[in-house]
Amino acid sequence: MSDVGPWTDFLVRMSSTAIVVVLITWVAARLGPKIGGVLIGLPIVLAPGFFFMLRDHPLDFVGSSASGAIYSLAATQIFLAAFVVASTRMGAITAMGCAILAWSALAFPFAFLPHDPLVGAGLFALATVLARMIGRRFVHTSKLPPSPTRWSLLILRGLAAGVLVGCVTFAASRLGASLSGTLLAFPIGFCVILLSLRLDQGPEMASQTAHAGLVGVIGLAGFCLVLAVASRLIAPWPAFGAALLASVAVTAILTARAQSGRTESRLL
């Protein structure tokens, strides 16, 4: 491979992460946390990572990584629930630290389990139900007024998250399929988005976005599940395309539901 390949990989992952962090933070602040949280389900970070992995590695490696990512996304649901709980009682940095510890306590042990994609999907569903039950007790559904966006700080945080994602995912494929999938699904985007909202918009906005994100992550799980299963049945690029379409379709449906709920709340 030429030297251009790895640098292109790094820059695409870095820029895609920065864009989604800035966009989702702005959407959550302006259009409401329900829509912002759901839009995180677009695989803007995962898709470039798996695209380059599919280009550089055998199909079975990619399928195993996608299966591992489903288990990591189950840990992400607990990450979000932990943030919701901690954010109501602690400062921004401490709450994020607790959430990352919760993710690590589950994701790394999961990385060394056998990664059956259907079992992973069941585990993800269980984690989602549990996390929503926990988060519902700590989140208020009151409408929050939009606050001014601090663009300079937001862009800097987005770029910082992009650099971190580029470094982590660039090294992930050198760690084996299991750890590769786990690290690709590490919620770096969530970390920066929620931290930015917590600092700029307040704890309630961040908590509501994190709780809505529990639904948005379903789109990411759909992407990984379809890629893991389809990679065993069809050619690599059709499998990737099917996974991408599945994620976009799920996110579109969830966004339409969130928008419908937002419109109904306005009428009431």
C-alpha cells in the first residue's frame, strides 16, 4: 500500500468525526435533544472505519470486527445510562469519566467473548431496554430553550475528537478483529458531543440527548449486524452497501418518529 492510503484513512476518519460532532451538537441545541440523539445513529464514524478495513483486510476479519462492534455498542448503551445518572449529580468531566469507566468495564471483557452477531444483537437489545429504564428515572422531558452556539469552542472540540478517532481507529486494525471492532465502536463522538452540550447548554440538555441517543444507537447496531451477517453471504461491497442502507433507513424512521413527537408536544 502507498503512503497516501494510511494518511487518507486517517484524514477521512478525523474529518468525518469532527463534522458529526459539530453537526449533532448544533442540531441538539437548536432542534432539540430527541432529534440530535437519534441522528447519532448515522454511521458517520463507523462507516469510514469499516470501509478502509474492508479494503485492507479479508472479509472474515471485517465480519468478525462488525460482530465485535455489536457487543461494544451494548456497552455504549450502559455508557449513556451512566452519563445520564452521573450528569445529574456530578460535574461534566467527572460524569464523563464515570461513563467511560462503565463502558470499559463491559466492552473489554466482551471483546474476548465469542462474537456471534445474533447473540450480540440480543445482548444489545437487553442493554438498550435496561439503559432506557434507568435513564427514564433521571431525565425530564421539559422543552429547553435554545442557547447560543459557541462555534469556536465547538469546532475545536470537534477537531480534537476527530484526531482522537483517527488515531484510535488507525491502530485498531493492528490489534486483531475482536479489539478492532471494540475500539471502532468506542463512543468517542458521544464523549465530545455530550461534554460540549454539558458545558455549553447545561446538564438537562446533555442528559436528554444521551437518553435519546439510546434509540439512535440502534441505527449503528443495525449497520454492524447487517455487515456481520451479509459478509458471510454476499460479496464485500454489496454487504457494506446493505449495511449502510439499513442504518440510514433505521435512522430515518427514528428521526421521523422523533420529529412527530416534537410536533405533537408543540401542539399541546
